Amino acid sequence: MKGIKAVCVVLALMLAVSGGCLGVFADNVITGLTIIDLEEPCVGRRPDLTWSTAESGFFTMLQPNENSRWYESADKNGLQAFAGNFEGTNDILPDEPRFEEGFFYIFETSFKAASGYTWDGESIKNMIGCTAEEIYTEVNGDVLTIQLYYGPLTSEETYSVFIENVQEPSVGETIDFSYTINGQCHCEPAAQPGDGFWAKSSDGGVNFEYVQPGETFEYGYCYRFFCEVSPEPGYRFGEGLYTTVNERDARYMTAYGSVIGKYYAAIVYDFGRLGQGGITIRPVDGYDEFFTYYADKPFEAEVEIIGAGDNAVIKWYSCDIFGNHNDGDLIGEGKTVMLPGISSDDMMVFKYVTVIVENPELAGNGGAAIIPSVL
């Protein structure tokens, strides 16, 4: 049902008369009408009462804010429909309702026949063509009421979210809050105007604080980018959602609902601690985490060094919960090192690994606090 925004009711009678017009009556009995631009139910879309009719002169459309409304089934079985999303108003309710998967919906509207005309409700019902599962018509004097039944609504699954064009942190650069979402993901920004958010931490990644627009990236801080996305109408997130930021593996977490991706997912990427001289340090296998690090088992970890030059010295240190590396506890040197096995209790003390890059040919050094993720 997704993306359907089309003619919901077809003309019941067409007169093939030269110079004639499209007729919907016979002997002053109206046998058909056309509703156009009615937004049919689609999972994730907000109910809309904006629509119109193609004909004029034979009947009048009663005011939508008084006689057109959407009803939602309370129990997902279509037997107990009630005025849920809209109750005769064009205003969106405070909880910003959307069409939900698994529910049944009814669209109801009324028309008043022009003076001298009457309705043939059964003829109109039998000639209607739209995606509604069931159609009901009722004539009460000169008023025709139409009900269109939909549901249960279903949606397609999307299993990946690709966030692109996120600014790579660089000391002294103004922080850019924009980003793009790959169109193949069938996702869109969940927040308005859809800007990403940045946060920074000076303690290696324990405590983060929001970055304000206009700030610049600073040396010695760890930076985190995150944004919220929601599925496009007609889609939902599937189990095992895969997310990337700038083509690197990212994390996601559930937001605004107990079901993964019911409406929103928060995408998170940690860029690590910024160094001087444009040096970038990050794990080869993760997003500033060694996410394959198993408890009580040694793990061979490798980092990617960018911008440090050929004569750089790379040192690994243990790091406490406050983000301070211990110079006396050197784990090893080089791009690859064997990390000792740690338990969940050790994580309270041995929280991070700090990688320091030193190069006498550069004006400054680089450092990054990297988080071992214990399984």
C-alpha cells in the first residue's frame, strides 16, 4: 500500500457523446463520483484529510473537518473500530499519530446532493474502484456517506542504514552538523530539521557533553556523532539492522519504542581522541572499539595510523576509567599488539587502551582512547 496517492473512486458512467461531458447521473439520480488526492493508509504516514472531488454541480462535499475522518481499530482485528487518529479535525493530535502496522483503518466522508438530485448508493458502491478491502455506502435523505476499509496494514523491511558525508574531525575545523542518508536504505531523518548531533569527551569516552553549533574540534577530546533516523512510510527496520557512518561500522540503539525500529533508531559513531598534526588513530576492525575482544582471553588488536609519517613511534598503554593512560604500564609498541585478557571486574579499572603516536619530524603527537568491548 505504500506510496499510493491516487484516485480512490472511479466515475460510474461515461457518456461517449461528441462535445459532451463526463456524466455521473441518469434522470437526476447520481450513480457515481470521483475522489482525488486521497492519501491512502501507509505504515508510518500521518493520517491526512486533504482531498477533493473531480465533479461539480451534482452534489456538494460536506466540510471535511466536520464529516471526514479516519477511524483506527483498537484491537487490530477490525471488529472494534473507533475514532482514534482523527476525531473530525484537521489538526494533528499531540502524540502525532501515524498509521501503524497490523491495524485496520476506515476512511469516512459524506456528500450532499444538489437540489433536485438523489443518490443511487448501491450503484456507486458497485462501481467504485480503489485499494480498499471493503466499501460501504449509506443514503440518508440527500446525504451519501461512504466508508472505505483498509487493513491490516503491512510494511516492507529494511535491514541497513548508511549515513554518509559526516565531517571527519580535524583540530581547529568548525563542526558541521549536516549528513546524508543513502537513498537505498529507505530511511529519513527522524528529527527536524534532521541535523546530526555531536558530543565531546575529555576523559576518554566516559562522560560526553553536547557540542554547540559554531564550536571547533579541539585537540585531546574524543568526539561522538549520532543522529536519529526512521523508516520511510511503508517500511520498518528488520532484525539485525546494519549501520555505517562514512562506510565504517557504526552502532545503533532503540529509541521511542520497545520494538527495534518501530519508528526510530539512533545511529552512533565514536571518532576517538583527536591528536595534533592531523594524525588519525582508529582500530582496523571497528568504530573506535575492539568489538571482538573476549573476556579473559588475550586479543591481538591492530590500529590504523593516518598522517603520522614513516618514522612514527606507536605506543600502547592501559588506561583507567578516567581516561588517563599509565606511562608505567606499557602494553606494547607498533601497529599491532596483544591485549591481555580482562574480566568484567577489571573493566572498572582497565577501561580503555590509549594509543600514542610520536614522531620527531612532526610538531605534535597524536593520541586516541580506544574502548575494548568485552563479550
